[in-house]
Amino acid sequence: MGQELSYIIVECGSKTARLQLDSFPILIGRDPANSIAIDDDEASRFHLKIKKRLSTHIVHDLNSKNGTLLNGKRISNTVLKNNDILTIGKTRLTFFCTVSIEQSIASQLLEGKEVRFEHYTRISVQQLCSKGEASIDERAMQALCLKMTRIYSIDLLASKIIIYAKKQMPNCAGATFSLWDEEHQQLVVAAQRYWRGNHARSSKALVQVISRRCAILASNKNMQVVILPVLLFAKVPIAMLQLQFHTRQDLTMLATIQLLLQRIVSHIEMLSRRNAMQRWSISMVNSIAKIIEEKDTYTMGHSQRVSNYVAGIAATLGLDDDTTHNLKASALCHDVGKVGIPDSILKKGGMLDHDEYEEMKLHPVLGADIVSHLPNAKSFVSGIMYHHERWDGTGYPDGLEGESIPFFARIIAVADSFDAMISGRSYSGFMHPKDAVAKLAQSKDIYDPEILAAFVKAYRNDLINLKSDTVVKKL
Ligand SMILES: [Fe+2]
């Protein structure tokens, strides 16, 4: 049985996004404090909640003004299943809980949902390609491939592929681009546009595509679905593009789409592997953060808040997405080494004596060692190892000074101290955030002055999120 992965595709106007559901409950609504905040004036501020009990997902409407529709019917409290469509105002949310294709087929047969297409026809893409190649503008295709291989987000690349397919075949009613997870035998939707009906309705055809390594046209009197596999070395399936049509189609233009997919197959594979690795690392990092919270209840929510603050500093400094994600992971794990500190020291009410303090000072080194086993540890371990170093060289473990302190550590140091001040863990007791920011702003000898300035700016621009209920969703 495959590992479960749940996510939601949000479609609102021309915007679409895929959001992985890592931590429950999930709150959805207009208010920015929601786990998924939607820009839809017909949605209530806090519209609905998705909870998870064992492996069951439950959706609750939070007495919203305009109600919540599940597959077109108004609901208040019900179980959410794979491929269910929730409608909130103008926003469409498609829920996915991935299972293996075989499981998916079995569950649909049990529920009588499987739609049997009348015909399953193998499409010879090779033939189409040889027909289509003559009509292809080679220079335009090369330029397109170059553009596609400069995209480093699999979700964005998948969206671009769908847009290109729709441009080539304007009658296409809906499209889905999914990654094939060979290890777990699962399809993971990376992007989807205007797809109507049950996503897995063509699962029988999908099995054929996977097992026969060929493109399939599945059709009945209402619909045609083309499933185009992306094959590495012409035999290893790594992704699939599905196109939905309501009328009979000339499939010649599939050739150009197939050519594009063939030429960027290595790039898709690289991004797909990176995506899988990141998913694994995200769940590890979140587990680590939970372990720290369990161990050190005194600092409940601290790691998550610090992770939120560094995101605000990163936005102000203009850091790119990848760097920001690594920085957030580093902040989330910065105190992980505390799992190696005895409870008698960690949970001591009063001041630590000299020996106890020396023991406590080991936590950055212990933390760095713990995360060093993660596959992408190099990208965020510096923030864990050096977050107690100080700009003037008075910190630990190595007494580094100025810019010799790694960049992530300099940012986490500011965010960490701010949280200590506002949560009463500093010698000054509880401080109002505004006072804490003012006090930090005067500590230019202790913290990197440029990062301090960015922090103050972020706070003034409302980018310092003081809540502690978020988790890292991307690395
Ligand atoms: Fe620390």
C-alpha cells in the first residue's frame, strides 16, 4: 500500500495552486489567519475546516454565510473523499488523497463510481510525431524547451505544459499533469485546469498507460480523454498529461505536445525527484519540530514562530523562494539539539548554574549533528549550528564574529531573541512586540545591523507573523 499524501488544488478565477496538507485541522476562508487563505469576497472569513481522524478526512462548514458545496450539494459536516470537489463562493477546491491506482480502481468499483469508457485506443505517438515533425517550427520549439528547462518548480512547469497543450488544442475542455511515483505506485497531480468530473474516472486507462508504456485515447459518447505518458529512455513512466475533450478531435497536434515532453523529459525527471525528496524532508523537519515541542513544552510554539519571523525577514531582504524555504526549515529545527539536553536542565524553573549552562550550550552542535543525516542538510544546517553566535564575537559555540557567522544563523539569531523577549524567556520578562523590536534595534553590536534593519522594516510592514500554528510546507 502506498504512502498517503493529501493535497488540495485551489482554483479561483484565473489563479490556481496546489497545496499539500501536512498538518490538521486545515482552516479555509478569506481571513489571512487561515491555513489556506482565499481571495474570494463570497467566502466567509473562516469558512470551513478539514479535520483528520485516523485516515479519515472530515469537512465542517463553519456556519459560513454562503455555505459549502460538496460535489454540488450543500453540506455542514461530512467525510471527504479522494477527488471530491468543494465549492466556496467562486472558489473550487479539489481534494486529493493519493492511493495506488489499483486501490483507486477498487474503491471506485466498490462505490460504483468507475466510469467505463466504451473504447480504449492505443495512440501511436511515434506516427503522430513523424507526421507532426514536418509542420513544427523547430526554432520556436527550441526556444520553448529552453524556457521550460529554466523553470525550477515542478508545479509551475506542469502549469506551463498544460497552458501549452491548451494552446495547441483549443478544444481541450480540461487538463491534468500528474507525476508518477514509482516507489509508492501513485499518481500525484502537479497541476490541473478546468478538469471536470471525477479525476480518477479514467484510472483503468491509466493502468494501461503505465503497464503498456503507450498513449491511450479513452472515449465514450460524452467524452474523450487522451492520456500521454512522459517516458524516460522511452520506457520509464515519470509523468502523465491527461487532456479532456467533449467532441471528437483531430489528434495531430498531440505530436507537438509529445515532442515538447520528450525534449524536456530529463528536466521533468530531475524536478520530480527533487519534489519527492523535498516532500520527504518536509515531513522529517516537521516531525523534528514536533519532537522538540514535546520535549521542551516551556518553549511551546517557539520554533514555529521563529520560522514565521524569518520568513518576514527573508521577504524584506528579497530572498528567493528556495533560500526562504531552507531558511524556514533551519529556523524550525534550530533548537532540535535540545532533545539531547537532560530534562533536569531543560525544564529547570530557576537560573542555570555554570555547569548546567555549559551543558545547555551544547544544543546547537547536537542539533547540527542530528539534522546532518537529512539528505539536504547542507542547505540549512548552518542556521542550527551557529544561531547563538553574536556579531561582536561573544556567542557560542565557536565565538565567530561579524560576517564570518553564516547568513542563516545571523537571521535566526534576531528572530530567536525577539521571540524570547515577547514570550517572557528573556531576563526582561514579557515584553510587548513593539518594545522588543525597539530594544533589538538598539543592539547593533550583537546582531547583524543589516538584518536588524530588515527585521524592523518587516515588523513595520506587518510581515512578522506572531502566530505559531503554521508548519513548513515546502523546503
Ligand atoms: Fe537555541
